[in-house]
Amino acid sequence: MLEVKNISFSYNKEPVLKNISFSVNTGEHLSIIGESGSGKSTLLKLLYGEYDLSKGEIHWNGKQILGPAFNLVVGYDFMKYVAQEFDLMPYTTVAENMGNFLSNFYPKEKQERINELLEVVELSHLANIKVKLLSGGQKQRVALARAIAKQPEIILLDEPFSHIDNFKKQSLRRNLFQYLKEKNITCIVATHDKNDVLSFADNMIVLHDNNIIAENTPKELFDMPKLPLIASFFGEFNTIVPYGIVYAHQIKVIEKSDLKATVIQSYYNGSFYLIEADFKGKTILFNNQSELEKGSKVSITIVK
Ligand code: ADP
Ligand code: MG
């Protein structure tokens, strides 16, 4: 279990994180979300022991995580961290990068393990290519494979799929998160992508103003976003009196109703259109199966 007790940290004078506390059970997947600059990366670095805390303590299964003032070599065997800027060996191959932390004592087992890792991150076809020749997304996949090569107890991932294109992202995300769950590896992911969270995280925390402003399961936070900031993470939404936060998918066009909206614009979105409309002098957004004519009046209802 990871225990974060009342930690504070600042790079200079301004605090980045203030009195943060949370815990993560073994095998749990926790997402850390928040706007850019809210301190997600800083928090992961603190969990890794990269900086000294101004206040508070971090423990993994009772062992205290210490910063460089108390721990000369940053990091611990039981923990792996994949930073936003990954650190690879450019002049060696993909397979060699993945095998770098594995023992040479059992060559057959080592090769099998590398093959397994290549499959998890879908890089088998590039096993013998030098890393410097890879794209940003391919390098990120090598970095992920390296982090799980020697099974850690806990893994910290900073926007792990940010460089990976949509063609690969979906399957890679499923592969990696399923793999971590199967192996009961505790996983903490900083992200601004709801797709990293909704299907995979057991819990999520929302950072804002140096603090945790919400902490719950993704489902609870999605179903009942108490703040616009939380709703905005999940998608388009409106604030409508007296309904409160209303997602775009919670407004439906119906045959007849007292609520009338005037269409301003339709945006094609693949499986639906996002409609921008005027509702009592305010702009609202809602989803609709088909395009709606500019200037037309529609009856709407709110289904929460
Ligand atoms: P996020 O990952 O959520 O985008 P960061 O943890 O990177 O946020 O940054 C949090 C705040 O700390 C920001 O205001 C950022 O400018 C500042 N910051 C990040 N790294 C450093 C650093 N090495 N030195 C000084 N300030 C930093
Ligand atoms: Mg960051």
C-alpha cells in the first residue's frame, strides 16, 4: 500500500502542492488528473523520491520514500517511473533496451521475456531496430516496456500514451493496463485523457489549486461531477439553472416541450453531431444524431 501523508512541495517560493494526502492499495490503478501545470508530474516525481518534500511523508508498504537529501541514488527497486521525457539508449536496439535490466544468467528466459514485452507494446516487428531511428510514439512504447521488464511492485506513468497515435493507442492502452492488473502491479497514472481513466482506473484524484479537489471512482465523478472542472475532463457540458451541470449527451431534442433552443451550428463528430444552440440567451451544447439547420428552433429536454 502506498501512503501519502500530508505532503507539501515547492520548487521556488510558490507552493506547487499543499497538504496532499491519499493512499493506494496494492494492485490498485489510480489516475491523477488536473489541468496542465496543476502538479501531476511533480506529484509523480515526489512519489519516486526525485525531490525532497517540504513537509509530510510517503511510504510504500511501510518503507519511507526519501528524496535526494536522504537517498543518494534516486529511485527504488520496487518502483518504476516513466517520465514524460523518456530516457532510452538510442544506439542500441529495441530488444536490447528492453532487456537492459534483465539478468544475462538465463539467456533463454531473457529472450522469452523480451518477446513477451515486445508483444505487450506491439513492437515485435521492430525488435532489431536501433532506438534512435524510432518515432516519438515508438520510443514511448519502448520506455513502457523497459519499465515493466523487471516486474516492479508499483509503476508511475506520466501521460504514458501522449506520443502514441490513435491507430495504436487504444489497443496498447488495453494491453498495458490489463497486463498491470493481471500482475497485481500498483499503477499511478498522470493523464489528461479520459480514455486512460474511465475503463481502467479504480480511483481518481483531481488536482487543482495545489490541492486534491475530488477523489472517487471514475464512475462517481462522471455521474456526479460536483464542479465544472471535473465535468470538463469528461466532455462537453453546460451549466443550466436549475439543473446544474448537464453533459451534452444529457440534452435531447424531442417533439414538444417548453424548453426551446435555436440552433447556431452543428459540428460533425463521427457517431453524432455536437449542436451549438442558443437557450434563453445562453449558448448550450448538446449531442444529436443528425445535423440541425442553422437558425431552426428545436424543443429539448434534459435527461439526468
Ligand atoms: P502538470 O504535470 O500537471 O502539467 P507540473 O507538475 O509539471 O504540472 O508543474 C506544476 C507547476 O510547477 C507548474 O507551475 C510548473 O511551471 C512548475 N514546475 C514544474 N517543474 C518545475 C521545475 N523543475 N522548476 C520550477 N518550477 C517547475
Ligand atoms: Mg506533466
